[in-house]
Amino acid sequence: MHSNFGISLANTNFSTEVPLIEDKLGFSFNFDQSFTKPIFWLNGGLEEFTAAPTSKNITGSMTYAYSKTGKLKVFGIYARDLQGVNVARTEYEGTFDGNTQSKFINLQHSNVLFSKLVMKNSFSVSNYSNQWKLGVLDLIKTDKVYSFRNDFEYFISSRSRLLSGVEYEKRKVNYLGQIPNSDYNIRPEAQRKVIDADIFSSRIGGYFELESAKTFGIENFASAVGIRYDNIPSLKLGWVNPRLNLSYKLNEHSTIKTAWGIFNQLPDPRLFSSVDGNPNLKSMKAIHYVLSYDYLFDEDNSFRIELYHKDYKNLPLDNSLINYDNNGKGFADGVDVILKSTLTNGWSGWISYGFINTKRKWMDFEDLSSSSFDITHNFSLIVKYFIATNWQVGINFKYATGRPYTPVIGSNYRLTENVYEPIYGVKNSSRFQDYKRLDLRLTYFTTLFDRFNSVFYLEGLNILDLKNIFGYYYSPDYSERKEVSSYFGRRTVVVGASFSF
């Protein structure tokens, strides 16, 4: 039996693993509860909330080995979060109340058949819901999914195997409530649209993949080639996607890898509505090209660089006649670099850097414009150092380019609604200020009563109190702009401890 208990100003958690019958039956359990009031009491900011954000996460599993090769496992998750925050918008100041709830249960079975054939089966049920309330907005979304999956692995030899599988998924999405007619007027008395819509869909899929650690008899040359098929009967959509991965080990330290594949994904279910969408939309399509290089200095030190290009097609695009068509497109080019290191003199950590340039023409983006995901530069530095036998200091620095946003360049007064409508400039042509944050952490490791492995820590988040903003709101006629600070952006002190037994 192994258990862990932790508590801090922000949360408490407990986890345990219990073997009931040795090598036969056991279960695990994890409980995590966040509570942010103590954080705000100590560091300020509680006045911004009507209900301080809280979340709860419970997971549990039970595993039964009914034979030397056969295993049954049941796994479940329950998660919920609540928040109430004061929101200042141009036309309205009110409270945003939000809550989400997620339930998931999964039953898995696996066994070895005929010595070289492994069979895996799983059946799962998930139920997700969220509710948003702000002014006239009062919308509940529920998403229920039932899925079954069957996989086989056949070991052709010690260096190659064949994988195959089929899956079936049934889904129901419901939107219930009301939304504002105009995104610039969310006041309680604003004109609204009542929604009670069910969206049903099912998906049938299958795949084959051949993996080889000695492709064409060439040492150090590995490959994985596969094909995937998906069919959505209710939408009369189907596609076949080939994928390929190749790798070559140059020497005992370095490996070069490349990957290519086609991926399809359905857009937001609401876009298929027969009322304000297009039931004949196609799936979105992406073609991925990836090239990477790995260098392993030793077991604790490594370097990796990855370059990628993604080509997007069939994106949904506003159409005045049929609401949406599939004439949208886009791309993403990027590079990711990471260096991990553990040195003998007590230093450890990693450095990561990511660059991306991504643009899309989709939805109401009439031209290729910076995507909302275009965080051009993203840098992280994490360093840990043992200043004494049981004392460790940690530094975590993050920097990221500001997210793109569409600027407001003017306004028009709407007499019938008694509100100003903003006039926007070029889509995503401006950016928020860059994100910068430095965290410090002091950790003490010890053993209590010769039994409990214990960790005590003191952490300062955004220790330099660097200003990071969440967005902007404007004066009623949009002539003046004001910053909305990030809710958790101020300097914050956290203390906590964890105990293992």
C-alpha cells in the first residue's frame, strides 16, 4: 500500500494504491480539491469574485488479473468546477457564473491469444456539461458520448508487429437556454435568441498499422505505416487517412525522425444546424509534416529539436447565402526546442523554446489572418538546485508573445437598443502585451517519525509582480480603452506540504 497526502493554501489532495490480493486484485483512488479563498485572503483579489473559483476531481480504478495474461480494469472520473467573477464589459457590468461537470467511466479488457496475438477491448461512457450565465446569456451545454473499441496487436517477429482496431461512438449534444442576438449587447434586457437544440451523431472507425524496428533489413531504420478510416453516417461523411513515421538512429546518441499524415476533424457541431448552419458541411482537413532530431547525452541529459508544417483545408467560412461553406484554409509553421539536464553538482532543469507562425481564413476571417493560437515566441526556463542536503530552490521563468486580437477603431450608436456597436479593424491585426512571469520555490525534504516522506514548500508566483493582462474593455462609446488584469496575475505567495506513507 502506498499513499500520499498534500495540502496548501490553494488545494488539498489524497491518493492511495491498495493491493487487495497480491498480483491479482487492487485499486487506486485520488481526490483533489482546490479552494482559492485562502490564497486571496493572503494576497488580495477576493473582491473580484462573488464565488471564489473551486474545483473537485475524483478518480478511481480497480484492476483484476483473472489469469496470467488476462486483465480487467474499471476506471472512473468525476470532476467539477465553480466560479463567480465580476465582469466589466463596455455595455454592462455584472457577474459571470460558470460551472462545469464531467463524469467518465471506462471498462477495459486485455488478454494474450495464441502467444503472439494481444486483444484489447474497452467500453466507455462520458457525460460533460457546462453552464454560462452573464446578463442575458444563460446557456447549458451537455455532451454525452458512448464508445466501444477493439484492438489487436500481432507480433510478426521480435522487431515488427501489426496493429489493427475498430471503434464505434455515439454522441448527443444539447444546447439549452438563451444567447444575445448581438455580441456587443449582453445586458439582461437585450434581445435574445432561445435555443433548445439536439445534435445527434455516430462515428465508425478503423485502422491498420505496421511497425518495424528493422525496415527493409536495415539496422537502426524504424518505420510505422498506417491507414485510418472514419465514417459519420448521420452526416454522410467519410474519409481515409494515411500516415507514415520514419526514424533512423545515426549512432548511440542521436536519432532523426520524420512523420507525415492526413487528419480530419469535424467543426463545431453547431455549424451543422439546419437553422443557422449548414448540414452539408465537410470535415476539416489537415496535412502534417514533421522533422525532428534527438540527441541523448546520457540517461539524464537530452536535446530535441522539431520542425513542423501543417496545411489546413476545408475550414468553415462565413457564407451569406448558406451560412457556412468549406472554402476556408490556413497553415501553421513552427519549431520546438527543448534541452533537459541533470548535473552532478546539484543542478537540474530544462529550457524550452517554441516558435509558430499560423494564419487562417475561416469563420468570419475574410482574409488569411493571424490565428488566435499564434503565440509567436514561447520560452520557458526551469532550474532546480540543492543548496543543502535537504533544501532545494527552484526558478521558473516564462515568456510568451501576446495573443492576437481584433482592435476596435470606432462605433455606431444603435437607437433601438440604446447601445453602441463597435467597428472593428483588420482581424487579429493587434496583439496583447507580452506575457512574463517569474516564480520562485523553496522546498525542504525530510522524513517524519522515520515513516513519512515529507515535502514542505514556500512558493512565490509572479514574484516580480509583472503586469499581465487578460484583455480590454471600453467606455460606452468605445472612445477609451481600459485593461482587464489577469485574475491570477498578481504576486502570490503559497505554502504547502505533502506526505507519503
